[in-house]
Amino acid sequence: MEVRLKLKMVLFERGITQKEVAVGTGLRENVISEMVNNQRKTFNREQVAKVINFLGITDMNEIFEIKLNG
């Protein structure tokens, strides 16, 4: 099983850039890029919370997806 962020899709749908998220959350652009491209093996809860709050997400299904392997 793999948990992935759907951040790339959310940003595209809302017309928001990675830079805007970085500025709005105070996180570095490379952190946002890694999150968007699912390059991280683990999620930092504080960083994810900042992004979720910035985007106004209240339903976790909007930002996370679970892929079953096999």
C-alpha cells in the first residue's frame, strides 16, 4: 500500500503555483516541489498541515490517495 499526496492535481485545479504555496505556508520551494512530485517517503505532519490550511482543505480525501500494490 502506498499513500500519496494529490497536491499536483489540487494546485492545477485551483490555479495555484508551488511558489504561492511556499510563500503562503513559509515552507521552502524545494519542500513543496518534493511534496507535489511525491518524492518523499514520509510526510512531515506540520508541513502537510500548513499546506492543507493554506489551501483550505477540510476533507483528507481531497489531498491524499491510497494505492494498493498488487
